[in-house]
Amino acid sequence: MPVAALTTLGCKVNQYETERIAEDFARAGFQLTPFDAPADVYVINSCSVTESADRKSRYLARKAARTNPGALVVMTGCHSQQVLDAGGSIEGAGLLVPNHEKMAVLRHALAARPDLDMPSSSPATLPPRPHRTRATLKVQDGCEHHCGFCQIPLTRKVMDSRPWEEIVDEARALGRAGTREVVVTGVCVGAYGPSTGSGGPDLARLLPLIADQPGIDRVRLSSIQPIEVTDALVDVFARHPRVCPHLHLSCQSGDDTVLRAMRRPYDTAMFRALVERLRRDVPGIAITTDLIVGYPGETDAQHASTVAFARDIAFQRTHVFRYSTRPRTHAATLVDDVPDDVKRARHAELQAVVDASHREFVAARIGRTMDVLVEGGEGGPGMVAGHTVDYVKVRFSGERHWVGRIVPVRLLAPDGDEALGECVGAVPVEPATPVGYLPLATVR
């Protein structure tokens, strides 16, 4: 039986795609093994969001080639696409698969190594999805925003929405398989809709269709552009009991001059108004975000504006990045004039502010009883952990067989950026059944 090893860098979309590619290999009779083990085929689903991601992608190709010099090392994903577009190659990688062919990695691998295309002597056993209680569901691909710092529109060039029936079928299968929470994701997920292939629904109409599938207790939405949060989408967050009150609004800067330089299609006033509306209509909603420090031309005063904006908005969680030049982007034509030591200092200052707002978010929930989806054991014997609907991680005393159950937990005390709690109610024997949503218009 041939052996395949796969690994993923980057976003939730990549994670979803790697799981599907792994299933293809398993169906074809391959045994799946960890990436650092000997294998006949290595697949790297690469990322290129930062210079560090590029380096890590190339390192993994060299590492795989060293682990088994006779193996086929395949790279796909955004770094692979970037190299293909430049007509280059990657040391250690014998095959580069473009992003638009990513879901055909198996076919490309077997074409390159036909000696591995052999019938399996036993039925393939599909690999279990990671984190069985939570699964990622990709609904859309491609982006056309062309922000100044981002090359994703160049590496994921095709705007495509999956047919809604296909998505709902997959959600139904996830519910049957024991998944309790579905994370809906896409490269530009707010662009999901009929003009790019959905067959009818836009994102606001799709989320309830997923949430109403038997066995699915929670639906969480991944990162979305602020300009794509429609009135209808806010209404779904306000009214549907299975859609988590948690929205990751991609921000990037709290200074209007920097936002214009980044070619972001909003300003801080629009972002602030959206957050205020969400907090009014969806009480207790968690707002998370991304912020970049050290963009070309960013001054100390502009950085100070971002720090003040982040402190004022009080995000639940924030990913803070130091700017790095991405090939072929508009920002790559600018002088990267913020020294590395200044970028590091700004990163540390902003990180301290957003960490404090996260701790305040957790502290405000201490003493409350909240439903926690148990995701696994953590913190020693007799301890389990999971997340609330607003994405606070909680650890508490419990049994491993509680995994996949939603448990009432009183939050007792902060513990770093998490919380300690205690179970205060009956643990359900079976996962809850979705309670439904106010009727939608007929899907066409």
C-alpha cells in the first residue's frame, strides 16, 4: 500500500482543502502517515500571506525530500502559485500544482508517479477529520479586492461559490458524523452568492440552511470584510439561535490614512458604526480582527491612532502582524521604510493593548453560566476544555466522554487568556437538536 503524508500552512480554507485532498488519497488506497514520517508522496498545502509563510513552505519541501529522497514532493497553495507565476521552482518539490487545480492533487501526483497508482487490497478507511466536534466548511474561493498588501487575488484568481445544495449536503453529513460546530469559511466568504455559482442563496441565506441540519448545534463564521456585512447577515446573527455571536471583521489598521494606502474599501468611521450596530443588535457579540503594524509610510502618529482605535473598540481577540513585502502587490512598489526594530516595538505595544481587551472580555463573563462545547481533554487528568459561543476557552473538571456535548459551565476565574469553570448542570446524553429559524424566503 503506498503511503501519503500531508501538511497545511495558513488559513482555514487551506485546512479544509487539505482534509479533502487527504480523503482523496485514502479512497485511492493510500495509507496516511504524519508528515515527518517516511512516505511515497508528500503534499504541502502552502501559504504566502507573509514572508515567514513563504520560508516555512520552502523549508517543508526540503524537509520532505530529506526524509525520503525517493518520494514525490508535491506543493500546492498560494506560495506554489506565486512561484509558478514567476516561472520558478522550489528546492525539494518535484511537482507544483496551481491553486485552481488544487483539488486534483491526487490526479497530478499519480500522473507524475504512475507506479503508485495501484488498486487497494482492502477498502480505504477515510481519515477522521481533525477536531471532530468542530469542522471547517469551505463555501467560496477567490478574491477581487486587491488590497495593497495582499497577493491573494493573484494566487486565488477565480471567484467561485459552491452550489448551496452541495454545501448543505456536506453539513448534513458532518452532523451525522458527530460534528457539533461548523466553521463556515472562504477566501472572501462575504462574496458568496448566485453571481459566482451558489445557485440562489447569498451568505445570509446560506448560514441558516447549514445551521438547521440535524446534529449541528453551532455555526461560526470565519473572517469577513466589513463592507460585506449586510443588513440581512446582521439579522441572521441576531435571530438564529445556532449562529454563534462571534464575527471576525478584518480591520488591518485604525488610521484612515493608512487604510487608504492599504486600499481598504472602508474607513474607521464605517468600521466603528458597524461594530456599534452589531453590539446593539446582537448583545454580547464577540468582535475579533486582524491588525498590521509597520505598513510602508506608517508614522508614529498613525500607529498611535491604531493603538487608540483598538483600545476603544475593545476587540475580543486580535491577530497582530508585522508588515512584510509581498511580491506583485501595490505595497511592494513602496519603500518599506519602517525599520524592523520599530515594527517589533509597535507590535509589542499593540499586542499588549489587544491582550488587555481580551482579558477584559473574559473577566466580564466570570460568574456567568454559559454553554460550553466540550472539545477534548486538557490541563491534566479529569480536566476538559471547550469554547463558549462567543469563543472564550474554558477549562473545567469533567469526563472525556463529554466530548461533543454542550455543557452548562459557570466561569469561576480568568486563567491567562482563558477561563476556569465548573459544570453546574446535567450533561446531555445526546447532543442537542437544532431548534430551527424563522422561515426564510424560498431558495431559488
